[in-house]
Amino acid sequence: MHTRTLSPKALGTRIRALTRKHRKLDNQIEMEQMRPNPDGALMRQLKRERLGLKDALHAAKKHARRRDSSDTSLA
């Protein structure tokens, strides 16, 4: 598997973008749940997307922590 190396700035931008998308999906899910007859298929799709974003966000934060710890050990 090929992994891209992101600059610290790009990694921070990615984390913020994933966080915004995750929040947006949270809001969409909440709005759908408040409807009188929520669409089950849509709810499953939104929750699946939100879980994927959560996984991507966790991986990006883990990568940032590893990078930070390796940068400080070089000093």
C-alpha cells in the first residue's frame, strides 16, 4: 500500500476538513431522526459515511501524533 506524506500544514487542514464533514453528517442524522417518519436507508447511509469519516479522522490524528513525536525526538 502506498501512503502519501503530508506536510504538517496539509495534515492539519485534512483533520479540520474531516471534522467539519463529520459534524455536518451528525447534523443531517439528527435532522432525519426528528422527522415524523425517518428514512431508514438514508440513516444507514449517513451513519456509514460518518463512521468512515471517524476512522479517517482517527488515522489522520494518529499520523499527526506519530509525526510530532518523531519530530521532537530529533531535536
